[in-house]
Amino acid sequence: MTYSTGAVSASVTVGDFNNDTLLDIAVANHGDNTVSILLGYGDGSFANQTKYSTGSGPSSVAIDDFNNDTLLDIVVTNWNDNTMSVFLGYGNGVFTNQMIYSTGTSPSSVAVGDFNNDTRLDIVVANNNEQSVSIYLGYPNEGFFKQMRLITGNGSRPKSFTIGDFNNDNEMDIAVANSGINNVGIFLRYDNGSFRNQVAYAADSSPWSIAVGDFNNDTILDIVVANLGSDNVGIFLGWSDGSFSNQKTFTTGFSSQPNAVAVGDFNNDTLLDIIVANYGTNNIGVLLGYGNGFFTSAKLFSTGYGSLPFSISVNDLDNDGKLDFVVANEGADNLNIFLQTC
């Protein structure tokens, strides 16, 4: 199933925006400076989009409840004008006009978490052309304030990041895909809210997207990175002290150029699998996990000629208890919905 979006859809995420217990979709449209909302019917189908104006060149989208009203809100990073836009939700699928905050140069990725243990959500932004990650702490009635800047290194061009507790100290840590210097950077958080200096692990060429999960069933978080320039994904198995193994790679196909990665259990065997958007070959690859840190060869699903899949989000879109996925296609200005049927 395909649904129209705005121009050059660059990022997609899923959440319930109108409190009907059915999942909806938000898409950042880089080419026409909008975010699209598609409300879900609960059977894997969606209403036509409603658009909201963003800053210039929206590059990434994330959702959560920023003002503690139990309603989902949206944050979008805007690559061209170095800002992020926050849209507060009314709980009926409608959002306020954007509130704009300055970021670093070329914000490429955004995520949400509580980094100072005040029960209020904070925002993290990767600044691609500033070689840094910025953390914005959330305050009641006052919005977000930039608190700290984490240095990722000269020429690092941080493209994507993910958060998780990598050393089991109940503090949220950060992992960054540094596309310019071909490594993954780990920032472990102290209990006073500050972070250790980055520890880097070698990836392959142009690590573009990053995600976390427990791939070998040892209850310790591991990392997967999509290496766009090497046509593979790299797995870094975690140790309990926040350090990681050297990467093991698994191919995503010749000239596949994987530029987005996510994780989930796609065959209902309780073991985590990997899914990648292959920009170069216009398809989605699913690598099923064996539960020991190894994976099958990629099973491919076409997104259509010239679609250029750019972002992927995983969830149960039709309420059947099985994981589905939605893909934002930069080249076709649309979404593909893939429902799991077995």
C-alpha cells in the first residue's frame, strides 16, 4: 500500500496522535518544508495526509509527550536553517503551529529521552556539519534550553544516533554514527548528568544510521549500524561495562547503500531481527536473527523503481499482534506500508 506525502520524504515515525488507540504516521518532508500527519484506521490503512509547516529542509522527526499532558507531540530538525520545530498535540490528531529553537549546523537526527532524571523529556540533536551532538533540557512552561554539547571529532559528520543504557547504571547513554570518519562514538553518562568523552569503534564506510537491541540474548544492549558506503550492516556486541566488541558485518546486497536501520522481531520467534532501507537498490532488507549475534541473509522487499527509500519505522499497524513497517521514499514522495501476514 502506498500513500502520498510531501516532497522528498526524509524521516518517518509512528504514534497515536488522536487517542483512538490506533497508530498514526508522521513524516518529515525535506523538499517542501512540511511534516505530514496520516491518521490510522487500525487495519493498516491511513487517511490522506494533513501538513504542517516546518523550518527549511526538515531532516528527522521524533515524537513524545513534551509538556506532560499525556498527549503526543512532535519534534522535527530543520537541516537548512539550523533549527528544530516543536509541535504540541491537542490529542485529536491536530497540532499547534511550530515553536522554533536554534540548533547546531545542519541538524540531521533527533531523539528524545530524560537525561537529567527530572521526569521531563529532553531532546538530543546530531549536528552533521558541526561535529557535535547537542542536548536540550526540557523545563515546565519554558520549553527547551540547550544544556551541553558533545564533541564527535574533526570531520566526523554525525549522521544518526541512538540512546540506551549501555553499562547498566540506569543512566541514558548515547551512540553516534560518525559518517565522515567511519566510526561509532559512545558517550556514557555520569549520574550528575554529564558525559564521558567519546570512545570510538571502527565501522565500515559511511555509517549512516544506528539502532540498539539485544542481539545475543545476554540482557546487554548491542548496536547495529548501516554502513552506506560498504553495503552492509555492522553489529557491535555490548559488554556490561559499556564497551563493545569489534563489528561483525552482514551484507545488505551489492550497491544497496543501506541508509536506515531498525530492529524488531519480524518472525515471532522472540529473537531480534534487523531491517534496513536500501537506498541504492530500491528495496527493504530483513535479516532474521539467530539470537547469538548472527543473522540470515537479507530477504528483500521492493519499494518500487526510483523510490529511494530513506527512512523506516516499525510497529504493529493493523492491530494483529505482529510487527509491520512503514517506509518513507525520498524519490517517490510517498510511503510504503508493509503488513506482516504470517
